[in-house]
Amino acid sequence: MAYSDDTESDIIVPKKWYEKLPREAWSKYDKIDQPDNWFEVYRLTDSVYAIYEDGHFEEVISYLVLGDEKAALIDTANGIGDIKALAEKLTDLPILVVNTHTHLDHIGGNHQFDKIATPDTPYSREQAAKGRTKASTGNYLDGDMVWKPFPDGFDKETWSVKPFKVTRWLKDGDKIDLGGRILEVIFTPGHSPDSICLLDRENKLFWTGDSFYPAPIYVYKPTTNLDQFIESFAKMTELMPYYDWVMPSHNEPRIEKHLIKECYEAAKSIKADTAGEYTEGVADGIPVHRYDYGRFSLIVRAER
Ligand SMILES: [Zn+2]
């Protein structure tokens, strides 16, 4: 999703959200026995692990994708748990971090790594250079946002998202070669100016970052853009013949691809004002409308 700037609004963080856990979707996969209590790790395929941060409201999923020569760690969560130590337990391959965008819940552990590939946009360059102070994240680690005990030695008062050094700036259409496995970079701005998807044509997998996940999708913040979001979904829909499964960055791994088309149609009808009923609310001080579609919702600015 993104980051909470100030307010905790019911439209974003439902009370006792964690009572929904564990989500049934995870029961299909083998849970890996490992000593880190903050993250849960699941084996999705022979060569893809999901690293799930279920203790925090964002329920971030990072993915470790193995090639023959390298592993890609797709996003690094919130910087609460030691994701580098965990990833290095799962593979001996050299690890390249690949960011789906630079919202804080995807770059928190970046500073631990020395090989980082990030979308090349002015927005990402700014986020990489400045990180995030704790003060700028409001109640992000407080109250109902977190239900699990923090990891040993973690101090939420001194937590911040540290700046990080990007070693490869990604362009639209770039190919990330892991040895016998290619991740193709597809720029899909809208949720953020630097959102990308990653397509693995050979294995027919499609990582969507926060452009799509099965929960409320934020398209209301000042840096979001509904028109771009729709254009990006046109691209994502066109690519559907080349993937079987969608790998989102929150809540559930490996979900059904027809939802991409549904989200595209939903966003277009919101734009055209033909989408029907919505719930009104305020998120981060911005009046918003939430449109619900069962497996996902779209939260957009009331004024658009
Ligand atoms: Zn996110």
C-alpha cells in the first residue's frame, strides 16, 4: 500500500484488522521453518519464496526469486525485521534488491544491501536520497498498526527509513537477468510515480507491486494519478497472455489474473463517473471515495 502520513482513518485501517489473520490464501503453501519470528516465509514454487510481514497492518510481501546465478529480492519491507539475514539463509546466490517503487514499506531494508535496482524517476531518486524520518510517518508503528511483538533489539523510537545507494537505475523495458531467468521491467505509474511491474515470461509470473493487490488500493495521495493508473492497467491487461499468476506486494501471494482486467474496468468506470456506490471518508486529511469490488477496492480522491 503506502505510508500513513498522519491520521489513522477507518477507511484505511479498519479496527482490529488482524483478526482476519491468518488469511486462507497462505494455507496452500509450505511454510518454511526458520528462526525469524517477525517474518513468515512460504515456498510458492521451487524457485520463489514469499517473505510475509504479517505483524504490521501493511502485510507487506517481499519475494525472493532464484535464477541460476543470482537471486532477486523484490522489495525489502519496512526495515523492522532483518530481511538481509533472512534472505541469506534462504539462498547462497548473490542477492540483487529490485524495488517495485519507493514507498517506505518497500524500501525499509534497502540500506542493508549493496546491489539495488530501482525505477529511474525523479521521485525514486528523491526517496532514495532522503529516506523517511520516523516523525514523517505519524502513527505508523503505533497502536493497532502492529500486533506482533517487535523483533529483539528493535526500537521503534529510533526506527527510520535510511537512505540507500542505487546501483542500477531501471528503465521501462529493461531486462534483469538472473541467469536462466529474466525479469522484464514494465513501468506502471499511477499508485506512485515510480511504480513498476516485473514480468517473468518463462514462468508466466507477474509481480505487480502496489499497482494491484487484493485489498484497498490507494489512488488518492497527491503523488498518485488516476489517469496514469488507467493507462498502466491497459498495459497490464494487454500482457495477460504472458502470465498466469499475479504476485502482489500485500496480503496474499499468487492471485488470479482476471482481477487485473476487473480493476482496469473498475478504474475506467470511476473515471467516467459510472461506477455506482461508494463509501465516503477522509484519509491523510484528504476527502476520498472508496469503491468496493469484493476482492479489491479502489480509494480515490473525492475531487478528481
Ligand atoms: Zn505498499
